[in-house]
Amino acid sequence: MDGYFYSILVVGLVSTVMCLVAGLMKKAPNDPTILSVLAVELALLVYLVGSIVRVALGERIAGETWEFWGYMITALMIPLGAVYWAVLERTRWSNFVLAAVGVTIMVMAARMNQIWY
């Protein structure tokens, strides 16, 4: 396990809790919930850059390379799609979609970590 995984775990968990609480309080998506999901995206971008640097410096991915990069590309698209949804449909249910992002990305980051090591 590395710092990238732990940072995504923390940011994803905080984002999930924020969005879930907002949804349970019957609030529409607002700046804090949308920004929390964008923070997940930022953590993924840092992971992407770090992964590219590590590979460029000669570190090898233990599992299938295509699988790791497939997870990475997919993970980068999920938060953007959820934010797009939340901006278009400003109902409390969009907060539950935003909450699902954090959990989904945490699982995907765990799998990427397994593939890397």
C-alpha cells in the first residue's frame, strides 16, 4: 500500500460522508458536495501523475499493465460524470450519486493498488 491509495481512501471517505449526509438532509447538491467530489478527482490526477513518473523512472507494475491503466482511466471519468449529473439534476438524489463516487473510487483504488504490487 502506498500514499496514493491512502490519500484516495481519506478523500473518498470524507466526500462520501459529506454527500450522504446532504442527501439524507434532503438538500440539493451544493458547492461543498460538488467540490468534495472534485477533490476525489484531484487525488486521482495526483495518482495518475505519480504513476506516470514511477513508470518513467523504471518501476514496474506487478500485474497486467493494461488493467491498471484501464482502471485509472475509468476512475478518472467517474467523478466528472457524477458532477455533470449533479449540476444538471439538482435534486437530493444527485447527492446520493455523488456519495457513490467516493465508495466506487475507493474500491477501484484498492484494486489498482493490488495490480501495482
